[in-house]
Amino acid sequence: MPTTGINKRQVKIAAKDLSRVLTKLKHELILKKETSKLFAQERERGIFAGIVGDVFQSFDGKDLYPSVEEKATHLFYFIIKNHPSTDGNKRSGAFAFIWFLQKAEIPGPTRFTPEALTALTLLIAESDPRKKERMVGLVLLLLKKD
């Protein structure tokens, strides 16, 4: 199972960017009557900032997650598993994953049908946290698939 991605391009996001797109998604879903005001509402102030910080952390001058794919996959995983909001963590995680890949101009989003993304999201949500590397590896493998 792969543990790294291939695209080392520098792509940065700020927590405020993530919050802004999740707020936009929230408003769209509320208009469609598909969620409530609790969707993507932080359980604690700054928790999304912490997740973004975790994704972009470095050690000894090197990114902990050096590829775009690794950053996107960890953003996906951390939002689902860390439950940063009172409601909608799975949808927020899947949305953030695709949004980040699109922002980085990585073709990954076209590889995931809505059904496949839903299945992958549920698989991560139900997975044992001790199997994090296996889940991350699976997503990276799917992103590399030609």
C-alpha cells in the first residue's frame, strides 16, 4: 500500500479558506433543506485551524506530508475522525478532500463517483483509528490509479 503521493507541488490553504468554503456549502445545503445550522459548526473555536495546521506541519524543515495527495488525504481523514464540528463531519471531510484536490489541480476528484466517495468516507468513519495508515494508504492508492 502506498504511503506517499507523487505531486510535490506547493499548495497552501488557510483555516479561514476551509471555513469559508464549508460555510458556503452549509448555506447551499440549508437552502436545499439537506442540513441544519449545526452543520460544520466547530465544537471548539480553532479546531479546524488545528487540523489545517496538522496537515501542513513540518519537522526539521521538511513537510510531514510532502505531497499534495498526502495533504488532501490527511485533511479528509482528520476531519472525519477528529469530529471537529457538531454535525456533518463526514460530508465536510469528503467536501474538503475534493476541494483541496481541485485547488491543487490534481485529477483525483474525477476518479471518485459520488457513490465511491460516500463508500470511502464511511469506510474511514467506521475504521479503527489504529488502522489510520491503512486507510490513508488506500486513499493514496486510489488517487494513483490510472
